Amino acid sequence: MESGSRYLLEGLIPGLRESFPDAPIDLVTCYPGLPAGFPPETAVYRVADYRGQARRLLGDLRAGGPTIVGVVCSAEPIMTKWKWWVVLGLPAKAFILNENGDYFWIDWGHWSAIRHFVLFRCGLAGAGAVRTLTRLFLFPFTLLYLVMFAAWAHAGRLRRR
């Protein structure tokens, strides 16, 4: 599933071809054309052809009988709803490819990698964790201050009338 920059998928294809030389690879994408490394007979499912018909896309994908689903999860919000709909809706083992070209399987054996991936995406891993948690803690106080300031400013304006 091409839901990120095309170069990520193009870098993954040679490794997949080495591991699974005879396996057909289908593509779910929002981009025109085929990425480099895909044969011309590749089955391509463009999400633009399924606007508002996600169940039909799942039906078409199930008809192909995939056993493995690969999802590009880079820091780009491309096809987010589509990719998770497909991962959750297909009876296939799934793996995630991140923007570094690393991939891991979605299963209990890789729970620590998944947890770190989610924490990193939420800004709660590494040096950004303190800043994110501080912002989260200060948000209610900042909102309260802004509401009180707006009320004070409007009350002053009403008194001057």
C-alpha cells in the first residue's frame, strides 16, 4: 500500500523480490503510474476509483487473496484512513515500512517496536517527550487564561458603552 513517498516503496521492492521471487505484488495507491520495479501486469487499485466505497475496495482486494499487506507509514498524512481500513479489513499479515526504510510486522512479537513507533509519532519519544508533555499539561491553563482575558476585554468594552 503506497501511502507515503514513492521512493520508500521503490526501495522496498528489490528486497521483496529477493524474498518472494514468484509472488504477485498488487498496489493500492493514490498516485498515477507505477513505481519503479513494478512489472506492467501489476494489479493497481487507485483509491480515487473507490471514492466513498471503501467496502468495495476491500472486496476487490479480498478477491485477490493477499496473504501479506505492506503499508508505508511515513510522516506524511497520505491515505491514512484507507491504509488502516485495509490493514484491519483484510485477513492478511501486515507490516509497516517507515520513512527510514525500516519495516516491522504488526504482531505481538514486535510490540516494543510498534509502541516506540506510536510514541515517536505522537511526539512522546526522545527529547520531544518533555516538550509535548509540558504543552499537554499547560494547555488547560493557557485556555483558561485566554478565555478570562477575552471575557475581561469584552466586559471592559461593554462598560465603556
